[in-house]
Amino acid sequence: MVINMGIAERKEKEKQQMRERILETAKRLFIEDGFDKVTIRAIAERIEYSPATIYLYFKDKNEILLALHAEGFERFYKLQQIILPIRDPWKRLREHGRIYISFALENPEYYDLMFIMRGPVRELKAKKEWSAGMRSFEFLKENVKACMDAGYIQRTDLDVAAFAIWSFTHGIASLVIRDRTANFPERLLPEIIEGALDFMMRGILKKNSK
Amino acid sequence: MVINMGIAERKEKEKQQMRERILETAKRLFIEDGFDKVTIRAIAERIEYSPATIYLYFKDKNEILLALHAEGFERFYKLQQIILPIRDPWKRLREHGRIYISFALENPEYYDLMFIMRGPVRELKAKKEWSAGMRSFEFLKENVKACMDAGYIQRTDLDVAAFAIWSFTHGIASLVIRDRTANFPERLLPEIIEGALDFMMRGILKKNSK
Amino acid sequence: MVINMGIAERKEKEKQQMRERILETAKRLFIEDGFDKVTIRAIAERIEYSPATIYLYFKDKNEILLALHAEGFERFYKLQQIILPIRDPWKRLREHGRIYISFALENPEYYDLMFIMRGPVRELKAKKEWSAGMRSFEFLKENVKACMDAGYIQRTDLDVAAFAIWSFTHGIASLVIRDRTANFPERLLPEIIEGALDFMMRGILKKNSK
Amino acid sequence: MVINMGIAERKEKEKQQMRERILETAKRLFIEDGFDKVTIRAIAERIEYSPATIYLYFKDKNEILLALHAEGFERFYKLQQIILPIRDPWKRLREHGRIYISFALENPEYYDLMFIMRGPVRELKAKKEWSAGMRSFEFLKENVKACMDAGYIQRTDLDVAAFAIWSFTHGIASLVIRDRTANFPERLLPEIIEGALDFMMRGILKKNSK
DNA sequence: CATGAATGAGAGTTCATTCAT
DNA sequence: GATGAATGAACTCTCATTCAT
């Protein structure tokens, strides 16, 4: 019995590993060649398995996308935690903004899937998996609330303020990711982004604070 | 002669109308079912013509997308002009923001094509048609500059400030269009958007102005 | 009545002219861009009429091909007549060979249609229009017979000898036209052809003649 | 292990057989209905598979044509080797001619593809695959040279003489294959061909030899 | 006489998915 | 557990042809 459990566990672990290999590959294709190139065949080819094998680990293509989606949110959430140690709410919020954008730009494929792409999300809403996104939004709200409590931000409806901030960072991220920044020379882009972030955050800061 | 002219004119008009029906249908499919579902066949089916007929009005699928793209920017640019009469730069800028978002939300298909979609833009960049987008950005910069000159906005790098504002409005628009606002009850959305816009604009306003 | 006849005649002439314009255009397309490019649309475009108009002058595309075919044979036959004045049968035959090849190389599109292409011929056989080809073959036979009678060529079955000669010239023509002469540098081709013709004709010549 | 090898081998063999079925079918369509009718769909229909299946065995349509082409030249070359044992150059050359024509008439699909068809050859030339054809031509030249050395054929430029002979046999083959022999009753055709071959070969033979 | 408008048929090709082995 | 083999459904696009005007 114990032995069987051991075997079962190992099997389970192997299964999990295979799933991850598939996801990893899907993600890479996604990054490198764009969404259209994420075909079952292409994934299969890269991991040197047959297309049919993929279906042993995922019900269909959509499930792969969904899993990627979930994984993306997981990473995103974890990454955000690194701001927790920052005591000062205002500094924490600024860092929150920075980290949001850097996640987006360093993981454009995830970000795209999570916040831009159309396809997979439809069914998510039904399946309430959007809750993953919600959790992050709540996290932001807490941060904003702390800033209000500490007098850094003018008291406003919390949802409104958080949505505004989110919109702003998302705006930057999605313009860059979807390549609408041709106006600027590429090499200047980082400092323009940095500057824009500063510009907005400074604005949010309450007039007479500090 | 006059009669012939009349006929020719009518024919021309009918041709134009057909083009627009096609574009309209493409737009609708686009927003309803996503880019992938914008197929020649689907368009043809909806307007109850054969696929081959489409090709009498457009060279190929890409031309349809390009036409939509161009038309979108045209409308967008024209719409923006209505803020010109507003004298006060600050009020003008606020209105600019409002109008930007309302264009996006009222013409989500166009907006998506213009500022979010990936596909068709690639070739556009090469073809300098992105200049249409540039023109609008320049327009925004002028507006921002006027605000700085009038002391409404802290003097900052113009590109940076304009990019920040654009990012913000684009962020709102694209979150809504790509359906990432499930956190909020749909009926509250308009006032949340309005509130967020206010919140940000108030922020941008120079501390000691007014 | 007389007047009507005049009008009818003129109409007929105009109709004929239009047919020829179409044929001419078809031929040109044929030469310039190859068989595949001979589409009704392409023809129509070049003569600046609508595709539908073509059908007022020809029943269908095949009829155009057939007409071209006939025209080709007509020209071919006429061209061959220029050897008639040559008295000496042997010299006449040699010239026959030369003229055959030069027709082929100077009118490759016709030649191809007449002697190589597959498509249009099927129905020709049924319609006995191949008689045009036959007539030319008979002409060759007469020439060969004269050579035999004059002792230039060993007496053999006339059909056999004529077929052999025809095969030879056709072989050269079709290898060149269908581009199987890559072995030879292009500039040498003319003299190789000339040489081959000489080589074969000299061969045919009866051993002890002259 | 042995068993697996057996299975692998069998699979490989089956795969090869399928490829050959496809090629065979393509060939047949080709000769029966002409090049235009060689469509992926038509092939699929005949072998009672779906069009998509074809693509499991060939990258695209062109690859099928290329494979046929290559196979054709391979067979052709091999077939020609059977004249090698013939010692006497003249007899060898005669046999060469006979074998050329019989290859053409027994494998009209291959012959057409190799020496008549227009389409696929274009790209071949670039890819040097025409070298296969060249090899055969060189083989002929050797044969002709031997005949000259042995005094059977008047000394002439080797290229010229070989080209002449090739043209002749090709002429016969292509007239027959492309169905321009309606002048003759079908049943007499074989002996006419045989006769023509004799007629020409006898001609080539040097006057005072033997 | 001429044609604008339309289309059915059909081409090559790709993909997610299934299923017997 | 893995897969080779197969396919239905789709895609974009082209062409010869028709017909009402």
C-alpha cells in the first residue's frame, strides 16, 4: 500500500512535470512567434512528442491557454509581494507601480494573455477564474487605502482611485507591448516610461502632503 | 449626358455603399467574435453575398483591415477637432481626455484595431501609415504644452507628460474594451471611469495653480 | 435593301475586327506570360472591355484557343508556301526544314498551341480540325516524294520518311521551346540547331546521290 | 528489440508505399487528364483519403511533382544502362534510340514531366536538378563519340550530332505523347515509329561505312 | 452593343482533434 | 503512456461564366 502510494505520487509528479514542460513550451512559442504560432503541433514538435500526447495532459488547446493564464497570475501575485516589507505606504505604492510595469515588460507574453488578449478570457469570466485578477486588484486597493489613511492621497472612492492607477500602468504596459510607441526612439523608451510614472505619481500625491 | 452622369454617380454611390457595408460587417464581426472570426466567408455570409463578391470591392483581406484602420484614424482625428474652440487650455485638455475615452467606448472596433490589435499594424509601420497615429499624438502634445505655458501643468518633458496622459486614457479604454473590468458591476462602470478621469486630471494639475 | 446589306456588312466587319483584337490579345498574353495567364479577365482588361463582352464574340474560352489554333495553322501553311518556287526538290526540302524551325522559334506561342499543348487539342480531333495539320503533313509528303523521285532520298514508305523528318524538326523546336536546352550556352544555340539540321539532312541524302 | 525493429521497418515500408501510391495516382491523373487536373484534392479522392492526408507524406504539391521528376530521371537513367553490354558502338547507338523511345511510350507520364511539361522545370533549373538530364545527355555523347571513333558516323561536333539524335527521338516521343499522330491509324503507329527510327539511323550511318 | 455585379466551383493549405494500436 | 495516421472544417483567393440592365 505504502509502496503503491509512492508510485502513485511519483506518477503524479511526472504528470505534473510534463504539464509544465508543455506550458513552458507554449509560453515560449507565444513569446517568440506570437499567438498564432502557438499550435498544438508546434508545441509537440518542440518537446519532441506527438501532438496526440498533448491531449493526455490537457483536454484541449484552450485548457493550455487557461493554465498559462493562471500561472501568469500566480507569478504576478507572488512578484507583487516583494513590496510588502516597504513600510511607507507612498513609497510602497510607487514601487507597486514600478513592479507592475516591469512584470509586464519582462513577461510580455504573460501580460498579454492576462490583460490584453481576447480569446481565453471569455470562458474565464464564467468560471470565475478572474478571481485571480481580482485578488491583485484588492491588493492594490489596500495599498491605496494605506496611502489615503496616511494622508498621501486625497480621500476618494477607493475603487475609483485604484482603477485610475491601474489604468495608467496598464496603459503604459499595453502600448509598449502592442507596439504603439513608434513615436519614440527605442533607446529612449525606458526613461520615458520612468518619467511618465514619476509624472503621474507626483500628481497623485496630495497637494499639501510633505 | 446629364442622365449618364446621374447613372454613373449612382453606381459610384452604390459601390461606395457596398464597401461600407463590408467594412461595417467586418467591424462588427471583429468586436463580437474577435479578430480570428473576421473571415472573408463570415463577412460574405452576413451580408448575404458570396465570398467572391467581397473581392470585387477589396483586393484582399488585408485591404479591408487597412481601410478600417484608416477610416478609424480619420474619424478619430476629426472627432478630436471639436475641442479646438475651447479656449482655456486646461478645460481643453480635460475635454480631450473625455473625448478620447468616449471615442474608444463608442467605437470599440475601431479603437481596438487602431491601438490594441497586433496583426495589421506591423505592415503599417513600414508603410508610414502610423503617421496618422503620430498626428494625433502631436495634437495632444500641443495641448499639453499650452497647459504648461499657462501654468496649469508643471513643466516637464513634453513627450513624457503627453505619453503619461495618453497611457492613462488608453489604459482605461483598453481595459474596458478587452473586458477586464469584471470587478465592477457594469452599471457603475461609467461613473467609475468618469471618476478615474477626474482623479487623474486633478492630480496632474499643478499644486499651487488656482 | 442595298443599304441594309451595307450596314450588315460593316457590322460583320466590325465583329470580325473585334474577334481579331481579342485573339491578338490572347496570343500576346500567351507569349508574354504563358498559358496560365491567358484568362478572360486579363484579355478583357487589356482591350479595355469588360469580361462579359468577350462572350459576345466567343462562346467560351476554349473557342478562343481553338481560333488561335486555327490561325496558327493558317499562318504556318502560308509561310510554308514560300518554298514552292524552289525547283530542286532537295534544296526545297532543306528549306522546308529550316522554315519549319524558324516558324516555331519565331512564333513559339503558336507552335506550342499547335504541336505541344495538351488542352485544346482533345476536342479538335473530334471536330476534325486537325485536318489543318494534316494538310501541312501532306505538303511535306509531296516534298519528300519529289526527293525520292529525283533520287535524292532512298525510296521508303512515304509516311515513314515524312514522319521521321517531321519528328526531327519538331524535336528541335519543342526542346527549345520547352526549355530543355540548358546544356548549351544560349548564344551557341542557333548554330547548334543549324548544325543539327545540316547533320540530319546530310544523313537523309542518298549515299550515292550527287 | 527485434520485434520493435520489425515494427519500425514495417511502418517505414508502409509509409513508403503510401508515398508511392500518391505518386502513382498523381502520375495517372497527369497522363489521363493533363497537368491542370493534378490537384491535391483529385489525388486524395482517388486514393480515398482526405486531402489533408496527402500533406502527411509530401510537404506540398510541388514536392510531389519534384519527386515524380526525380524518380523519372532515375528510372530513365537505369534503363539506359542496359545497352552498356553491347559491344559494337553502332548497334549500341541504335539500341539507345529504341530504348529512349520505348521509355517514353511506356512511361508517358514521366516522359512528359521530364521533357515536355513547362511548370516544374523552372525551379529545377535553378536547383541544378537538371543535372540529371545532363547526365543522360553526356551518356549519349559518349555513345556517339564511340561511333565516330569507330568510323560509323562522320566526324562532326559532338554536341551537334548528339543534339540532332536526341531531337529526333524526342520528336517522335513528344508527337506521340501529345497526341499529334492522328494522321496515322493507331495500329500502324508502332511500325511507323520503328520505320522512322530505321530511316534516320540509316541516314546517320557514314556513306562508305560497311 | 456593352457591362457591372454576382457567383459556384474549386484550388492549395493548415489546424485542432480523434482513435486504434 | 504514447503515437502514427487520419480527417473535417476552415481558411484565402481565382476563374470562367451568367444575366439583368
